[in-house]
Amino acid sequence: MTTRRVRWLRVTPSGLFRAIVMQVGVLIGRLALVAARNKGDVDGVKVVVLTSRVTIADAEQRLGVAMQLLSSSLPRLHRRVRSFADHFLIWDGLYCATNRCGGVMIDVETLESPATELSASLVHEATHLRLRAAGCESTFESRPRIEAICNGEADWVRLNLTGVDTDPRSLAAARPSASEIAEYRQQHSITLARRLRAPRFVGRAIAWLRDGSAGRHLC
């Protein structure tokens, strides 16, 4: 008769706190999306604008052109964006990213870039969402491999839509560094806590949570 060993899960206080705060953040994010005023729809994907620099009509028009390009030239990648992106969120950030609500966060500069570049950014972030849904979380060890996969998909979009191959080294040089993004996120978190009139430790907690994934989802 063989006996089975039961391996208990080890939960550290910091890990439990991080998980709870993340779930609370997801809930707050979903409530904020419901309450947002500037909302629209592009190809079945919700569009939310959280900046005064862009109107909802302009965001819908630009995203519509990018999605149409993917639909006509790369239908497989178009289906990926539609399947894994819960919403497109236009914000005042310095980069594109994904959030825990399944959304693609797009900065204004990327939104106003040529449709080919916007399409590549959408595919890049949708690939992040697809990998996360498959259980491939970004860690220190897996991050370079995940970024290489997402950058490769984005370059494939650029190659097919423009016929011009892209040098990954030039793309990497154009992106903000992980330290720049970490510093921006920390300042943004403290400013957000101030606007909510929350104690300073709330902003520091948000910054601590974000610093662990700084530079994870660069466009």
C-alpha cells in the first residue's frame, strides 16, 4: 500500500497581502470602467478614455482603422485582439501596458501614431494577455522570453502591413527603460493616492505592488 504525501501551499504574509490588494484593485478597476463617462466600442471591444487630450470619437476612429487593418491583412491576430482584450483604455501614461482587468492600456502618443504602429502595439499587448491566460506569468526569469515573443508578433505585424522589416535593437532603444517606468509608476501612484485623499501609505503600497512588475509590458 502506497502512501501519498500532501504538499501544503506555503503562503507568506507579504504574498497574501499582495494577492488581496491585487483583487481589490481589479474590483476597483472594474467599477471605475462601469462608472467612466467617456466610453465607446470598436469591433466589439469597449473603449474607455481617461484623458482630456483625446476625445472618445477620435479614439474610436483611430482604433477602428487599426483593427480594420488587422482584420483585412492578419485575421488571426485580429481575432486574438478581440478574444483577449476586454477593453481599450486610453490614459496619460508614457507607455502601453495591460491591466489585471484584461484591458489594453494605450498612451496618447501610441494612439496618435500611424495605424500600422498602433496595430502592432495592440497585437503586442494582446499577446501578453494571451500568455497570461495560458498561465505564463511574467517573472524575472520568464520576462525576457515573454517580451521576445510579444515583440516578435508586433514585428510580424509591421512586416506584413508595411513590407519593411524592423530591427529589434532600434525598437528597444526607442522604448523607455525599466527604471524610468518604475520611477514614473511610483510618482503616479503617490499622485493617485493624493487625489483620492488617501493616506501616504496607500500610495506607497500601490507603488510597491507596481515596482515588482516594472517594465513588464512595454510597447
